[in-house]
Amino acid sequence: MRAAQQWRAFLTLLGKEVGRVFRIWTQTLLPSAITMTLYFVIFGSFIGDRIQDMQGHSYVAFIVPGLIMMAVLTNSYANVSSSFFGNKFQKSIEELLVSPMPSWLIVAGYTAGGMARGLIVGAIVTAISLFFVPLQVHAWSVIVVFVVLTSAVFSLAGLLNGIYARKFDDVSIVPTFVLTPLTYLGGVFYSVTLLPLVWQQISRLNPILYMVNGFRYGFLGISDVPVAGGLMILITLCLGLLVLDVYLIEKGVRLKS
Amino acid sequence: MTPGMMSETAEAALEITDLRKTYPGGVVALDGISFSVLKGDFFALLGPNGAGKSTTMGIVSGLVVRGSGLARVFGHDAGSVEAKSCIGLVPQEFNFSIFEKVEDILVQQAGYFGMPRRYALGRSETLLKKLGLWEKRHAQGLKLSGGMKRKLLIARALMHEPRLLVLDEPTAGVDVETRRSMWEFITTLNKAGTTIILSTHYLEEAEQLCKNIAIIDNGTILADTNMRDFLRTVARETYVLDIEQKVTDDASGRPSGAVVVDEHTLEVTVAKGEGLNTIFKSLDKKGLTVLGCRAKQNRLEQLFVGMTGENGKEAKTGSGDKVSA
């Protein structure tokens, strides 16, 4: 395949994935918008006013970056894991496997699709947040780098889940029992500096903590952990998952008999 | 045709050499098969369920990982980007997204092969019209009938104009009319130069359409030959005769060797090369008029059952040789 053909193949897969997001928007875009609106209403308006400022910012302003990040990572993950497994389940994944698309291009197409949904939902949640708190930006570059890398990491992780999943339950187990607890314990709603030292140390093992804090730094200029360290973790996870996904698809693990 | 028999000038569309595949659990699907398909051929790969046909086709098209051996498509290693570009696969099972629209399924498939969208739209229009699906282009896959879904699989496989079309039981569950129109279409493709490998359970179709044949059973090739030569190996053939007059089941009422099926039907079995003249003369002498005559079982079916059934296995063991022309 020449470069131009690879580019067309990539755009085809990306277009199919994005088309799917909009075709079933009530399942892909709407739930996060509703959930995050409720978070803003409850924590921003109902409870937020009674909570003291966090590191010099109102509570609602403090949680906005974390909530956006939570929406981005869960949607990126869910999009790829469910779409890829759905294609496996229907066997339509064979359309890709018989095509001359190299494995890395298949990974790129699905990952870009997951990132697209994650970023679209992130933009929607950001827009909703403007009804509750004015937008503050400390460093656009940090915001962009963290949101793009985080959506890439969770898209790649979702692909890994989709590759290994044998039944629909397998697609929901990781988000329910791994992602959600890690996200809630990743400093979305609080600063880890408020925790006892032991729990602070344990929290530092959670990669989502670094993503949320890096993103928050981009908006508010505050972070519980070193931003550069968070960036390194994101890049490492991204490259590691990329290599693993490409390898698994190349070998046909759970795809070819 | 074995690789060694292939003309030096003829290009092989597919060369399979000592191909082996064992599935997890120890099931041996392919036990060292070898055969070649020449460019432009219409080749039948026949065998009972579980014989290894779909595994072979899966390896050729890159969906199954081979154990060992070689599979080359127009000189390229099967599963490689170059080989995949040459192949169009019509699988046994429906494997498109049922929620996608017919036209989108085709255009997306073309996109995966790197074709420009505008060209793909034109190509999909041509194929959908030829296969009688144009009116359904905006319908979701799940809204199509079984025959239409089969046609859609064929159209999808042809989007990138493959040089080798692999058909794995493409007419399973399709009504007679649709099947005929599909074969007409595929024959036209073959005449235009597309090499075709066909796996089917409709043996009369394989007999009519295919130039060469391989029979596979238990992961081994039992026969690999020219269809005409293969059919000549039939030792005996049984014919059904429709008789105008009533026939009785006694020696005076029927020719010797004939079996009375009912009062207007006889069955006669003749050895290879014997001909039916003697039978007809005998019937004529008895004043019986033959209204119609047909083979009870088509020759390919007869050979196929003989080779892959219990009798066939005994015969194979007894002779110690595979049938090969």
C-alpha cells in the first residue's frame, strides 16, 4: 500500500468510527453530557458553595478539569472497546483483516476514532461547565497535550480490552471495576494533599492522578504532582500500549484462529 | 494440478505446498496439503464439512494463521499486504456490519484497500446494478434477504477488482433463481480473467462451472486434477428411465440388469464405456417406449461420495494411492 492509499484507508476507518458516534449519539454523546451536568449542579451549585476554596480556587472551578478529563478518558475507552468488540462479535472485523491495511494502521484508525469521541465529549462537557464557572486557562499547550495524550492512552487501552474480550461482559468489567474507582480516586473531586500521607503515597501509584492534575494545571496552574512526571507517564503508557496493540493485531491474537 | 505439473509459462494464481494447520486442542485441519491454481482458472475445492476447505481459504486470505508450509498468491506470501491486495474473499458466514447501509459497506471496503471514495462510489453502483441490489443501496444490511446478503458479500469482495476471487460456499441457502444469476455473473468474471476458487456443496454446479478440482478430506488432498479427466474415472453410472407403458417386476417385463422402481420407472446401471444402446434395444424388443432418461446421481457427486464416504476411505486404503491426473 502506498502512503496515499494508507491515508485513505485510515480516513475510511476513522470516518466509520466517527459516523458511528453520531449515529448512536444517544448512547455515545448524551449520557456524559447529562452526567456531567448533574455533577456541576450538585457539586457546583448545591454543595460547592458550602465547601471552602481548594488551593485558591472555588470548589466548582477545582473539579471542572477533572470532570472534563473523566469524560474524555471514559468515552475514549468505551468507544474503542465496544466498537472493536462489536466488530469482532459480528465478524465484520474480517473486512479489515482481509484488507491490505497494516496492523499499525488498524490500531491508528480505531485509536483516532476513540480520541475523536473523547475529545468531542470533552468539548461538550467544557461548554456545559461554562454555565457554572468562567473558563480559566493557565497554559493552553499543557491542556492540549494532556487531553490528547490521555484520550490516546485510553483509546489504546480500550482497544486492548476489545481485542481480549470474548463476550460483552468483558467489555464492561474493566470500566466498572478498574477505571471508575481509579478515576474517582484520581483527584477529580479533591486534592490528594488532603489525604493522610500513606494514602497520598498510594494515590501516586494511580496514573489517572497525573492526568487529572496535569490537565488541571493547564487550566488553573495548580497540581498535586509534578506535571513533567505526568507527561512522562502518559508518553510511556501511550507508546507501551501502542506497541502492544500493534503486536496483538499483527499476531491475530483472539482475532485469527 | 501439482506444482511440478504446472507449465513453466503459466502463472500460478495460488500455490500451496505442504500446508499444515493444527488448531488448539490438537485438531488437525490440514495435514500437509499441496495444490496449485493457475491464473484464469475456475477451480473447485470440494470436501465434506470439516474437511479443511475453510481453513485453507482462511489461510489464503489471511484470516487463519498457518502452522507450516507455503501458500503463495500470485507469487506473494499469503497474508502479506501484496497478497491481500490480489484477493477478494466471499466468506461462508455473513460478516458485514448489519447496521451499515449496503452502499456504505461497499465504499468502506474499497476505502480499506486505499481506493478513492469517488471511484468507490462508481464501482459500487456498477456492482450493485449488476447484482440486482441497486434499489437496496440505502437499506441496512439487516434488512436484506439471505440471497441479497450473499450477493452483497460478492459485491464487497469485488470492490477492489481482485485478480483472485475466493468463494467459500457462496450460494448456501440461496434460492435456485438467485443461485443461477450469481453463477452467471461469476462465470462472466472468470471469462474476463478473474481466477476463481470455489468451495460448494452443490456438486452439479462445481461439475458444470469448474475446469479443475481438488477434493480434500480430513486435511489431506484426495484428488487434484482436471475436472473432465476426473469425471472420466467414474466406473459405473445409474440412469433413471421413464417408460410409457407399465413395466412388471419379472424377467420378461424388464431388460436384464434393470431394476423396477415403479410401474413406469426403471433404473439401469451401466459400466464405464458400456453405453446405453443395448438397454434401449432390449426395451424396444419388449415394446417399451422410453419417454425420458437422466443420470440418477451426477458423476461428480458419485465420485465425491465414493472418495469421502466410508467406501471411498476403504478404497483409498486398499489402492494406497490418491487419485491424481
